[in-house]
Amino acid sequence: MHNKRFPLLIVLLLTGFLSGHVSAQQTTSNLKREQNWADQVVDTVVVGEPVWLNARQQKFLALYAPSAQGGNRGVILVHGRGVHPAWGFIDNLRVDLTEAGFYTLSLQLPILEADAPFGTYGKTFPEAFERIDAGIQYLKGKGVQHVLLLGHSTGAMTAVAYAAKYPQAPISGIVAIGLSTFPNGPDSMRPAIMLKSVHIPVFDIYGSNDLHEVLSYNNARRTAAQTAGNKGYSAVRVPGANHFFTDQYDALKKHILNWLGRNALP
């Protein structure tokens, strides 16, 4: 006798978590704050469209835009702590990358209370990984074959930790902007540990006036990549730039597009 539930189980396993992990845990995010951000963001989107994805039985906002040039390359953008997928230069890159030939999907990552200490964001990473899974699944459904992650600050930490913990995940590279470290936190918040297990290309870009948590560990990050034998790791320090690349967006965009031109698969 055929079990009619079996195909459904296969679908859930395949579509739920591309990196091979399944979770029945509750959300770690402050959903009220997420909704407040969504209420402000959704009606202001000019390029692309808001879409709602699911993880841990909760919907979350993402901003999708198709490539202006077609093709099959995509970038998933992950913001820093406490903000939203249309924040600052993340939104600028989301738009500019579509013009450069990439499908883009900017995700709402889990957020905590407004006054939550930096280190407490470590507990949100497993849920953030599941949201990245959902984002990859969404882009794959649009015909995107080559997906890269681009993150800023804790978003960059999340992207690196995701690649380290799920090496079989279908991602082709990482752009890590202002890659921060929380030295007393879990390994997932310590990129110099995570990079020892990352073998895909990584672009580590930061400002000469970046945060102490970024600048103090740049040599450790490079050494970790060398330990991993990752010849696709490269780092650039942008003169005069701070953690948010204030008045330095053009330089940030130029470096990223140049790196993607060399490392993103056709």
C-alpha cells in the first residue's frame, strides 16, 4: 500500500533546509519589531518587490528584485543587527547589483530588543541560517543557479558562520563587509574560528576607520583563511571608510563589483 504522506515528507525535507538542518524550535526574533520594520519598509520599495518567506513556522520579509540583464546569478543580502532589509547601503547594493546582472534577495534577519547587547545576537544565528536556507530556496525557484551571500557587520558574521557550519550549502562565495568579532561569544560570532572551515571565495572588505571589533582581528581572519587553504580569500581596507562606509559608498560598490566580476560564476 502506498503511503500518501511520504511524498509530502520528501518535499518538506527538500524545501525546508537546503543546508541539511531541520528545526522545530521557536523563533528567537522580536516579531513585533520585525512587523514594525515591515510596516515602514513595504510601501517604500521602488525597485523589486516585497515577498514573504517562512522559517520556524513564521513568515518574514524579504525584498526580491530580478536581474536587469537576465542570467542565473544571485546575491542574498543580510543586514547588521537590529535593522531591516532596506537599510542604508544594503538597499543601495540590492538595487545596484540588479543593474549589474544579479538577482537580489535582501532578507530580514532575526532581531532582538532595541537595547539588546551585541553578544546576545549569537542565539539568533541558528534561526538566521534557516532564513538563509529559505532565501536560497526562493532564488533557486527563480532559476538562479549560482548564489552568493553578502553581509554587513553581524550579517557578515552570519554569512561566514553559515558557510562554515554547512559546507554543502549551495553558495558560491561571500562578501563580508565590516566583519565583526565578539571575542567572548560563541564560535559563530568569531570569524577567525569560522574561516578555518570555509573553502569558498570570501571577500573581506572593511574601512580604515572601522570598528575595533573589525580592525583588531583582520590578521587573525587572514591567518584562519590561510589555515583553511582558502586561496579564494582576499581582503581590502578602504581608506577613510568607517563601519557604515559613510560618504564611501562608491568605493564600496566598486570594490564589490570588481570582486564579483572575478569570482561570481557566469
